[in-house]
Amino acid sequence: MEESLYLLKKTINTYSDCCFLYCGFSQTEPKHSFGPAIRDQFLIHIILKGEGYYSIKNQKYFLKKGQGFVIPPNVSTFYQADEKNPWSYVWMGIDGKLVGDYLSRMGITNDRLSFDIQDLDSFKSLIFECFTYEKDTLTNELVLQKQVYKFLELLSKSAAIHRQEILTKKMNPYVGRTIEIIRQNAYKNISVASIADQLSINRSYLSRLFQQDIGCSIKEYINEIRITISCDLLSSTDYSITEISEKVGFANSQSFSKAFKLITGISPTIYRKKRVGLGRIRKEE
């Protein structure tokens, strides 16, 4: 569970180089997790307090206050707050053809997606400044595009690749391959048995390996991937709940809504209402 303040905007114009999509601030509770998720854009986190870990590809990275991490497009990721010292962070979602090049020139590549930060207050101030441009006006839209470049400027000045080794853990190869199969087939009627057959491995053994490395069952992981995809569809499209449930592989809207509320704590309809503009999101009692 987390307390989250966010801003999600749908732009009127097209900005091909760099484009503001959303930003936010979260204060998490112990062991609060997000994902597994697959994004279509770059999502950059700056850790303000506490600690936690995130897993990407076949590796886990254990990070803390004064560090940050990038979630690149089209890669499955999962992150979780520490049990004793949960983290808080700000984030910004950015799209555009130049973003990857900018990050690469800062030394942030697919092989080095975490970094050290020297000026946390500036990042926090910038994100909270974004919240003041909630209204849908051309001026606000242009200012938010400018904020993207300010964010990248801060990152360029402040970020440094880790000067010391960070704690990491390598995933089992079968677990990594399972995640890849799920990523490629999340929209289909995929099952634990079908994955085990494809990998020529005992289903129970694969499930144990996955639970040890990821911390949840394969079925839970599949559902969370589908729910994360549906969150993006609820935020950025006008598809009906029934259409979205079909697109993410649920048999009907009832089973989709039940799974959605189990994972997010709120219904798809309420999520859609809350995720437009500026707002807070928390689980219903």
C-alpha cells in the first residue's frame, strides 16, 4: 500500500523529441510493491528516503536514499519497499525519440540502469512544481514539456553511476525465461502448465524457483502484468471496461474487475476517474 500524489496529462500536441507523460510522489508502506509492469516509455525514479529493491531482466538491485533507477520501455520490472525501512520516491514518465540517447550519454544504459543522486531536494521541488500545472491549457502543457528538460538537466548534473558496488542477486535462468514468456504472451490465455511445458521443466519445481526469486507465484505475476497493462489502458484510452478485460486476457469483465480490485484496492471505474489530472490514490477501506 502507498500514499501517492500524481499528475497524468494527455497532451494536445505531439512532441516527438521528449514528452511529459506523468509524474508523482509516493510514500510506501513496508513491503509495498509495484509490478510486474511493462511500460511503453521511460520511467525514472529518484529515491528520497528509505530503501528497497527492483528487479529487471535477470537481476535484482538493492537501492536506498540518494539513488535512482530507470525503467526502460518494453521491459518487465518489479520493485518493492524494504520491510523495515520503506522508501519514498518521486518519478517522471517521459517519452520521445531522444530520451534514450540523452540517458545513454549520461552513462545510464540497459546495462547500468541505477545511479547515485547528489541533489534530492531539487528533484522533489521540480515534481511538486509540476503538480501546479494541472489544468488543461496550452500554457500548462508547454510548461510541463519544459519541466521534462529541467528534470533531464538535473539528472545530467546530479547523477553519477554507482561509485561502489551495490548488492545484486542473479535470477535463476528458468525464472528469467519464464518472465520473458509471460511478457510476450501476457495478452493470451497463458498458464503455469503451458510455460513449464515450453521450458521442459517440472511445473512444481518451476513454481518454487519463481517464488524464491520473485517473491510471488507465477499466476500472481501473470495477473499483475495484466492489471498493470489495464491501468495504462484505463488512463490513456476510451476503451470500455469489457473491452479492456478482453484485451488483457480475462474471460469476462467480472473476473477482470475482481482481480483488479484485489491487486489495486479499487475498482477499474474508480481508478479511471482518479488517474486523470492531479489526484491521490489509496486503497478503499
